[in-house]
Amino acid sequence: MLLVNTDLFYGVSMTTPEHPPLSGTPVVPGVAAGPVLHVRGEVSPDAISRYGDGGFSDADAALSAYDEAVAAVAETFSTKAAATQGAAAEVLTASAGLARDKGLRSAVSKNLQAGPGPVAAVQGAVEQFVTIFTGMGGLMAERATDLRDIERRVVAHLVGEPAPGVPTPDVPSILVAEDLAPSDTSGLDPALVTALVTERGGATSHTAIIARQLGIPCVVGAAGVMALPTGTFVVVDGEAGTIEQGADPDDARARVEESRRLREELATWSGPAATADGLPVKLLANVADGPWAGSAASEPVQGVGLFRTELCFLDRKDEPSVEEQADIYADVLSPYSDGRYVVVRTLDAGSDKPIAFATHEGEENPALGVRGLRLSFGNPGLMDRQLDGIAAAAERTGTETWVMAPMVATVAEAAEFAGKVRARGLKPGVMVEIPSAALLAHRMLEVVDFLSIGTNDLTQYAMAADRMATDLAHLTDPWQPAVLQLIAITAHAGTEAGKPVGVCGEAAADPLLATALIGMGISSLSMAARAVRPVGAQLSKVTFETCEAAAEAALGAPDPMAGRAAVRALLGH
């Protein structure tokens, strides 16, 4: 990481050593130092005042101006999505679709008919949907940040101002914000933005996911960070989750250089994954489409541990045919026909990933509603056609293909799904996202061949905490002892049954937590391709006995921060 010239800040906004460090949830490890740079999040009130009602002749003319602004904003999202890949492309594409949403346009149109100009109409419509999404809780609440971002960009276009967002730093800086939208984080230059810190959000927020892909040290849910004046020199530790003021510049420089050295060392790791005493570990990639799969195949992975099929269909109004699906799936399977395998997840549609041809509308709490496997209960043909497409792609490519269902709650559900998968010559498994599946893992493994733990949802459901609720970020942390206990129960069931149990949630990308997971008996870790080398390098430095000790330390800790500290001390970090 680059270290700025700290002399620029002495005597200006440098804080004193008496200030205790701020802390939050660590997301991406690494140490960075530099001046605080705040994100400009709002459109100028003066520009809005000058614009007034826009002076349009009628509501239809005002709506046309709104349509033009939306088209420009959506095109910006799409252009940024095309210039990137992975999680960044995924969330930007979703934002483009949200900007064009017909329901939002209808609400704006209704407001315009009532009299206010375009700016007030947009603000009112967005507020209406933010209230609805926030009330739903769960993953839908995450869309509130995206909607606010769309509102600001549309309003800026209407009044003729540049879109709000991340300013371009003059020197390498620490980006600080209340929260960040996907459009803010996707195009960051790691040479100029050396760390991300947000006051809101949890370990599975959009900011966290994209920061992992970019490899930028990141801390989220850091209460009080917005009070730091612009230009304040801080040191961010993305492993400890701290933001320190008043650090000695020489010490800061040394820490940054050591962090850089370690990260460069990690980048040279090339596999195969194993502990220091030779225990093999499967490291796999999470992918969403053919290009993503092709890129991940060049990393030291043993295959794909999570192919999110639903992300291929977010913009489809009609269900694709079996043949169309087979073509899409074959693009993902083909790069792994060299002896590696691909785990395909059937449609995890619903909640924050609505698909027109599959999901139900108007659910009061979609995160706990008809999503994932449950969509097939009232529409079994949806699952049958997808499995037919997967089987056709597997036969065409010759790639070993495993198939798992999301949101499985009972052994009966698992058994029925497994029967359908085996009938097509494929290997069946289920995701462990619901606590009931973890508690019944030993019985689940009597009817399926493998389990894969989705830590994002398992954490949310186990702790009864919306993962986007800032006040509950300490609960939606995969290091929570209760969550780790559910993982340990599932892993133990796999060891007793002699069947693989993997982790495919964001927890797998944490090198520190990876040691504890392997110590619990987890046999594979699936993650963003960018995280594979750091995780593999970390595991290569420890014995399985050390991993078991890390598991014991994490499981015995009273809270996530204590668990992290215990494992860090054990590993000498």
C-alpha cells in the first residue's frame, strides 16, 4: 500500500495519541495510512433551488425529463459494469435494472400528476420505496443504499450537476463514508484509495464484497468515523478492524511496508492448497457466468464451489428454454473440463434477487419467504427444466458436475431434491443456510453426497439480525461463536459420514478464519478468486494441529473481536 507524505498534515488536522482508536468489523486485511477523504454524497442544495420545478409545461414533459435522466444514469452503471467483472459487475448491473424499475417510474409519474416538479417527485418516490424495503428487512433492506444512490444521480442529472460520488484524491487517501453504493466502490483506483472505512454496513454489504474483489483494506461498521475531519492522518488495520489517529509517521510507514511485503508474498503462492504438515485443502472459486468462470480458472483453484445461476437471469422476463440454459451453463463448465469440478447452485431467486419468471411478488418478508428451493414447491417444472439444462451442459463438456439446492430446511426436502439430481447422473448436495439444516446435518448427509455452508445467510438467520442493520453489525459477523458452533456441527457430521462439507460464503475468504474452519473439519473453501492466494498462503504456514487450536480458540471466545484476537495471537499476527 502507498503511504502518503504525512508532513502534509502536521499542524493541520493531525490528532493526538490520546484519541483511542476507532473500531469496526474488519473485512479485507492489510494496513494503509493516509489522510481521510470524505465522499460527497449529496447534490448541491443551491442547484436544486435554482432548478425549482423545472418549468415544464405539463406532467408528461416532466416525466420525459425523468426518463432521460434515468437512461443516462442506467447507462453509466452498465458502462461501469462492462468495464469490470465479478461482484462489481453483478451489483452494478443490478443497480442499472433498479434505476429503470417500472414501479419506481410509476411512483414518480403519480407524484408528478399531483403537482411537484421532477426533483420532488423523484425524492418522494424513492422515499416511498426505501420505507418499504427497510420495513421488509433482510436482504431487501440493502437496496435502500442503492436507491439513495440512484436518487442522487438522477437529481444531479436533472439539475445539471456532476454526479455525486467519490472525489479523485490528489494523494493516496483513506476513503471514509457513512455508506458506499456499488457505483462508488467499483471503479476505485487502489493506488489512490488505499483503504475503505464506512460507518454503516456489515461484513456482507456491497462495500465489503467489492472491497474483497479489489483487494483494498476495508473496515465497516466503524461508529464515529464520520466525525474525523477531512485530512486527518489515520492508520487503518483491515485485519484488526481499527482506525488509529495520531500514529507516529515512522511507525505507520513501517507497518504499511510490512503489510505490503506480506501481501506481495501471499500473491506469489501458486498452490496446491495444503497445510504445512500436508493435509490437502480444496480451494474453489465463486462465479456467476462464463467470463467470470474463465478468469477464475487461471487462478490456483481446484474448481468452482459456487456457480450462482440466478445471476445469469436477473434481466430475463421469460424463463429460458432448456437449450438456452444448457448453453449458459456449458460456458461456465468448459474451463474446468481438465479434471476439476463445478458445484452448480440451482436458482437462489427471491428476496434481494427477484427474477421475473420465478419469484413471487408482494411478500411481507421475502428473506423468510418463498425463495431458493421453495420456488419449486408450487412450480416443479422450474427445477426440472433447470436440472435438465445442467445435465445437458455436463454431458456436453465432460466436466464433473455437482448440484446443490439453496434454502433447504428439512431432510425430506433434501431427499426429494437428491432423487431428481441423481436421476440425471449428477452429484446432489444442499446448502446449509438455515439453522435447522445445520442441526440436522448428520441426517442430511444420509440422503445427499455433500453439504455447502452459506455463511452469509446462516449468520443472518442464526442471529435474527438484518445483515444491513448498522446497529446490529456485531451480530452479523461470521465470527459469532453461535454461527461457528453451527459450522462445527455441520463439519463434524461430514467427518463422521466421510462426505465433503465446504464453506462458500464470504467467511471462506478470510485467511484468519480459514484456519479455524479447516480445524473444525471443513474440507473445502470457496471464495472470490482474488482471495484464493492469501487464503492458500496462510494455510500453507500452519499445521492441522494449529488449525484445530484456532478452531477451539474461535469457538470458545465470548464475541467476534475476542475470537479474532485469540486466533491472531495463536498465529503470531
